[in-house]
Amino acid sequence: MSRIVECVPNFSEGRDSGRIAQITTSIQAVAGVTLLDVDPGVATNRTVVTFTGEPEAVLEAAFQAIKTASEQIDMRQHQGEHARMGATDVCPFVPVAGVSMEECAQLARRLGERVGRELEIPVYLYEHAASSPSRRNLADVRSGEYEGLGQKLLQPEWTPDFGPAAFGERQQRSGATVIGARNFLIAWNFNLNTRDAARAHDVALSLREKGRLAKDGQGKIVRDAEGSKVRQPGRLPATKCVGWYIPEFGRAQISMNLTDHLVTPMALAFDTALEEAAKVGLRVTGAEIVGLVPLEALLAAGRHYLARQGRCTGQSEAELLECAVQSMGLSELYPFKAEEKIIDYRVAAAKDRLVDLSLKGFADLLASDAPAPGGGSTAALCGALGAALAAMVANLTHGRKGMAQHDEEMDQVARQGQELKARFLRLLDEDTDAFAAVMAAMKLPKATEAEKAVRAAALEAANQLATRVPFQVVEACLPALELVEAVVARGNPNSLSDAGVAALCLGTACDGAAFNVRINLVGIADRRWAADMDARTAELQQRLHERRGVLLRQVEERLAFTA
């Protein structure tokens, strides 16, 4: 499995394209890193950059970017709407695939130590890399901003985690940098039908988790028994908000950071913003996403709005995305381009994938003398077709006259069918990747005993991977067949033949993948592991074929022609 880390540094320059280019060029110069997004803001005078890659490559690129920013940006001259403390204001690492949060925290600490030592920039650690609970929250660390940094560095409680606790000429130019590890953060702005930044901020206070200071009927701040100010929490947990005016758009916005979209989904945040804006006579006219967004966050929003419309939520990715974009007005200020704004698509675009080929292109490649794709990928494709057909029949049942009693079940069948389709398609590419890993292991040198040992270990790992991938195809066939059973029993009778084809596809997928499991077992040195895998495959095959046989007989009986 690939190990992918995302890094999202924010630089205090959003107007000078030459300086921004110098920074992004330093990132692109590091091998193994893919620059995904560069999002400058004129009013905020801030640029959010997103890049991904293997952990060590991302670590090096982050250092080079911070170094270049410290050379290109003079914080003594900086003005902008966004809170900031340094030329590289914040630099978080985000786990994407095959990497834990703790590993990202370690990257943050290593980067912080190097930045402090080599560049003499004061560094604070935050979120999952924080050295103390009081430094976990970015807003707390950045309090006072650049203008208060000189005094802040004199306070013992704000001694930097790395770098000098000094504010000499070098630090005055660079400011301080906050480095950390966090979950995926969705940065987006809600557009309002007003130019009034104060009213926009008032709505933001009602939304954000931190809320606002509580006041009594006379407008005085409420204090508790100890004399501390009491806060009135906002409506949305895991959110941070401010209101501001953006001259380039000619309107005020609510700028929101969703720190956990599983706690507060995008649709809930948007709908709540609509409600709070309406309370003060304002209207949210749309939204813009800053940087990148996870695919699943938008798919969840699409399902939410489809459900509100009474439609089946088991739609394709493209349909769910279109619904989310339209419902939240993500194209109001400029066209929302999924291939540019969704991180999953940007990462996938960095490598060639079989699933992106046309049907003709895949068939032509399959028919060539290339050793891959082959039977394993074809088996996974058959599984994807079977799951897709089950989802299709469910969609053709949902909302149909006389079948309303099955709507809830068909909605779930369609959703699960779409999810299994995506799983099979992912395995389609993984099967070819696994074959490539076997070929790479076979090419390792074997001149010495040490080299032979390394090659043998690599070959064993690659052969086990090449076995596990088709086994996952076998595993996925049974839950997919269960969906077919549901649509045969309670689905639209006019689509019964489609359900039958789905069952046939899944049988082929299961048998074809089982063939690939067994051909790879030949090269496995761990014979106990191989025997266990063979037994598990045979059991799943038998269970699928018993149920598939019953199902196909039902379909054949109901489709039997009578003169």
C-alpha cells in the first residue's frame, strides 16, 4: 500500500505571483512530491498550498517551502484580512493513506526542529503534535498575531518549541511558524448578500464551536462565580468561523474551517448557516471551497440533499457530486472543478489507472501482449458490473408507483451497490499493481547470500499481496449477491433480466478471482498461510454458488416463455 501524507502550508503572500511561484517551485523540485493545489487570496494576502507524497519527500518539500518563504516574504510589510503570525504561518501534516496520525506528528516535530535550528525561526507545535494541551488549538497559539509576537516571545509560557525565543531582525522578517499534525480540514467560505463584515461575523459567532461571550439583558458580559467570562457555545462542533468582507467578490463571507467533517458534515454546516443568516435578514447565496476537499465529504452532502428531495441516494459519484455542488452553490463565484478540488481525484490523477480507460481502451490493452491487466483485473471488472446492475435495479424500483413500501430497502441496496462497485474497481487496479510488485521482486539481485535473502523476503511479500487482492474480490462477491437477491425478490419486475445478468457476472468474478488466488499460492513459501487461504477461498466459492444457483433458477422460472 502506498504511504501518502498531505501537507497544507499557508503562506502570508497572496498578491505577488512571482513570490508565490518561487515557493511552489521549491516544492516541485523535490522528487516524489505532487503539487495538488495553489489557492491565493488577494484580500487575505495569503496562499494555501497543498501537496502530497511519501512521508520523507513531503518532509523535505515542506522545509524547502518554509525556507523559500522566509527569503521571499517580509512580515514587517505584510497586511491582510486573515490572522497570521509568520511568512509560513501554519504547516500541518495530514495522514491520507498508510500513515498514522502519530507518524504525522513525528514529521511535524522533525520539521520543527530543523526549521528552528537551520533557519532560526521560532516554531510552535499544534494539534496532534502539540507539546502541551494549551498549545493544541491553532487560534490560541496564534493569538496576538505577528504584531504581538515580540512580546509573546518574552513570556515563559510561550517559549517556542524549537528555534530562538528572540525577535531580532531575522525573526522580525520571518515571524513564527506553527507546525503540526491534524485531521483533514475543510476550509470553505459562505457567500452572503451583504457587504457588512460585522453582520457576517455575528453569524459566524452563532455557528462556530467556540461561540461568543454571553451577555445579559443590558448587554453586559456575563461572568461566573470566579469572575471568568462565560461563553455561549455556537451551534456547530468541530468548526472555526470568522466573518469578513472580500472586495474582489464585492460581498461579505463567513469563513469556516471544518476540523472534522464526520462530526459536522458539510451539508449540516451549510444548512445551519442558512438558518442563522436568515435570523438577521441575510441569505447565504453559495459557497466556495478553499484548497481541497475529501470526496466522501461531498458525496455525503449529495446523499443528504437527494434524500431531502425524496430521491434514491444510491447514485453514482458524478450524480452525487452534481447534487452537492448545486445544493450548496459551490460554483457561484467560479466553476467548481471536481478534478481540481477533490483530493482523491488529484492523487489518483498522479498515476495511470486502468479504471480511467475507455471500454475500448481496456479491451485493447487486455488483448495485447502486455502481461497485465489480465484475468484478475477482468474478474474484478465483472464484480463491478454485477454490483452496478444491482444498484441499477434498486434505482429503477425506488419511487415507482405501487412499490413505495420497498423505497427504504432499495435506497440501501442502491447505496451498497455503488460502494461495492467502487470496491471492485479499486481492486481492478490493485490486482495489476500487485503483479507489478511480483515482477519487481523477481528482478532483485541474487548474487550473494544476503541478496538472496532480501529477494526471497520481497518475493514472499509480493506473492502474498498478489494473493490477497483476488481473495478480496472473492470476499466482495457474496455481499454483492445479497443485493441481487433483494432486487430479484422485491425489485422492479421489468428489470428481472438485469438482476439475472448481475448474478451471472458475480459468479464469473468469484470463480475468476479464485483462479488467481490459486495460481499465486504456488509461489508462497509459507505453506500454512497458503493452505488457509485456499480453504477460505473454496468455502466462499461454495457459499456463493449455492445461493447463486437458487437465485438463477428463480429468475429462469419467472422469465420462462409461455405461448
